[in-house]
Amino acid sequence: MSTSKSTPQNTIIDAKQAIFDKIFKENQELREQNKELKRILNNFDCLAKEREAQHQHFENLEERILKADNLYSLATEVQKLLATDFSIPIANIALIDSVKKSSGFIFQNFLEPVSSESERELSVSITEICEADYNRIFPKHTPLITRNPAPALTELFKSGPDTVAEIASAAFIPLLSRSRIVGLLNLASPDPDKFIPGTATDAVEGLGRKLATVIENNLLAAQLQQLLRTDPLTKLYNRRVFDEILPIEFARASRYKHPLSIIMIDLDDFKQINDTYGHAAGDKVLQMVGELINNNLRQHDIGLRYGGDEFTIILPGTDYQQAQSVIDKITRQTNDCKISINQTTDIRIKISAGLATYTEEEMDSAQSLQEAADKNLYEIKRRKKEKN
């Protein structure tokens, strides 16, 4: 009797235990699901905050780009903000070589403030890419994101023989303005996972379009400034540039204790050429001298038509002996040159050249350097007259 009575009770207990176990297991599963859901929501929240911060960084970068008043401040600002806000340690802008050459860009370099730090930064902030190479690598003007970029692309991060940090991944963004390609925005990192092929590029492409427009506007402004400062006859810079550049170069020479020389050139008996053969012949002579000067300039030398038949050459980082060699070369080439006035008449010309080199003991201003060169030119012309 007792055995038969206990069986239903045990069955009830077993059923209750089974229900309890089931509920407990379901609650455990719900708790795990809630934990996973919280983790996912936290991830979404972090991702949203990251996206918001990134969006704010992009807005800040675009705002600073629009405020840049020249290419150098633009490029260095881009470098700085990409490093601080996006953890992109290597970045620069590569201009298409034909765009750079036709833009007056080089003239802008002469007018930059004197600063060793800024000069170091600017040396790698803007490089250039050959137009043929660009068309070969970017035929559709689409961004290129790659690990271990080819040597031709890593070269874009160099401005000379100096090497850059090892590059494990990189992104190259074409800069298109009104369907005209002006260059590339180049980003790189030693981290192979910083730039992953196949990832979306919408944000950086949008940045590239804004950057391209600002760059093109700056290039046009630089081109206009160069036209205003170029002598139309000889294609050398004019007196206005001399007045702007010499104080800047003098400040550099004084700060870094570098030599600085200037050459003042005057054509001998130029008035007689105009009086005898006419002003058209005089213009030919001036053009020839301008061409000879331009052909003997190094990258950072500045050749100018000072006015009338007077020319000037500013030679940064050049001592007296080196500058005298420049004078000897131009004088020799001038003496060897014949200028055809008409079918029956050729003329030869001669020049006189004065030279002065910056010395800390004797010169305290750009004006004193110019006066020393003028004085030397006057003495040379006086001695020539005494011999005649």
C-alpha cells in the first residue's frame, strides 16, 4: 500500500524539478542573451561615438583646409591634422608635375617665412608625380589602397635622397577639381592594417574633392602673383620681386650663418645699340641676356631684370668665389654670343658685373648688401672707362 501511494508523489516532484530546470536553463539563456545584447549595444554606442568623433575630425580638417591662404600652410595643416586626429603618421600632397610647373608654385616658395622647422616640414609636405606615371597608375582617377605599395608610389613620400619611415600600407587619393586632376593626397603607415584594400573610400574622396578645389584656387592665385612679378620681355622676375626676396634671403643667411651673394649686371653701351639699331634690336639684346642668366641659375637662385638694361642675380648659399664663377661663366657666354639684327648685321655685346657677398661683420641689412654690389659694379665700370 505505502509503495503504491509514494509513486505519484515522486512523479510530481520529478515533474516540478523538470519544470524548474527548464525555467532555470531558459533564464540562463536569457541572461546570456542579455549580456550579448548589452555588448552589442555597447559596441554600437562606441562605434557611433567613434563615427561622430571621426566626422568631427573631418569637419575640422575641411574647415582648416578652407582657411589655408597658400599651398604650404595647406599641406602642413593637412599633415598635422591627419597625424593628430586620424593617427596617420605619413602624409603629403603630390602635385602633377605639369600643374606645378605652370602654376607659379615655385615663386611661392621664395616668399615663405624664415623658419628652420617650417623649411624642414615643407620639404616633404609637397612633392610631385609625373603626369605620365599618374595616368598609368590611376587611369580611372579612383583611389588606390594597398599593402606594401610599389616603389614608384613610395617615392611620392620623398622630396630628395632622404628616406621615409617603412611603409606597410598606404592610400593614394586623386585630387580632382572640375574634372581636372591636380595631384594626389598620399597617406601611409608602418601598420599593415591601417589601410586595408577593399574598404570604403567615400569620406576621403569627399575630402580629396575639397582639397583639390582649394589647391587649384591656390595655384591660380600663385600663377597670378608670378605674372604680376615677371618681366614680360626677358621672362625673369622684376624689381618688385627683388624688393621682396632679398630681405627674406638676407634674414635666412643671417639666421643660419649661410653665405648669400648678389650679382648686379649692367650692359655696356646699351644706349648706343638702341640709338644705332633701334629699340627692337635693344629688345633682342635684353632677351638674349635674360636667357643666358636663366640658363645659369640653379634651383634656388633668382634671376631678375632690375630695370632698363640692369639685371640682378640673388644666389642663396653661395660664397664669393662661387658667385665669381657664375659671373665668369655668364661673361664668357655673352662675349661668345652674336645677335643677328638683320640679314647683314650681327652685333656683340659686353657686360659689367658687380658682386657682393654677405658677411656678418660688414653688413646688417639687405640694403647694405645691395649697396655693396652697386658700389662694386660702379668701380668695375669706372676702371673700364679709364682703360679706354
